[in-house]
Amino acid sequence: MCLSAFILEDLRGRFPEPLKEEDFDKFIVFDGSSPEDVSHARQLWSSLSLLPPQESRLVSADIHQRLPVSRPQRTAATSAAPRLAAPGPPDISALRQRQEERQRYVAMAEQRKEILALLRRQREQRIQKELLSVPFKPKTKLNREKVQPQKPSESEMDEELVRQLQ
């Protein structure tokens, strides 16, 4: 709705008699302006249309919220013949699509098996190489720390005291 129409609607609500576009021009005042500026301003105001702000819209314009309208139901006699002829071609394309999908999945499964077999072979080769090099590797001392004699724990000391008392 353009601004002039919006203002016109507002003015119509205030005045009981209907207003026309010519009457609306009486309400626009451009005091102290040249006639050329007035004509440009009138043209601008008549061409503008004010849309509601984006915040006032509930949803985006590209989203469709309405559910599809249900189609009228046909009788069994009229609907039986078209159903037999129509599903033929779409079923073939659907079957082709399913077959292509299955082929892709089978190819992916085969590729996965090949990758796992390759990883298994590489692991076995790595283990074999490690086993071959074990005799030539220097032996490392694992426990270089001094082993301190363990002091008897309190429970052991208690048991020993009980034995002495008996």
C-alpha cells in the first residue's frame, strides 16, 4: 500500500463522507517550495509504498506453512483404471534409482573391505619387521630404581603382636 493510500485510509476513518484522490491532495501542503519541487514531492509520495517492518512478519515469505489441500476423492470405478496405467513409469525410475543406490553402497562396502585388508596387511608387515629386529635391539633396563625393603604394614604388625600374646 502506498503512503498516500495509507494516509487516505486513515483519513477515511476520520471523515464519514468518502474521500477521493483529488480530495487527498488538499491535505498535502508544501509551503515555501517551488512548483517543480512540489511536483517532484507529489510524485515521490504517490510512488512510495510502505511495507510492514520485517519484525511484524510472523514467518519469512519463502516459507509455506499451509498444508496441501486434500484432493476430492474419486469413486473406485473411476480411480482403478488410471492407477494401473500411471504407476508404471514412475516405478521403473524408482527401481532404477534404488538399484543405483544399492550399487553405490555395494561399491562403498567393497572399498571399505579393501581398505581394512590393506591396513591389516600393513599391520602384519610392521609386526614382522619388529619381530625381526628384536634380537638386534639393545635391551633396556626396566627397573633401574632401587627397591627398598618394604616395611611391614600395620595390619601385619597387629597380627604379629596377636601371635606373641597367644
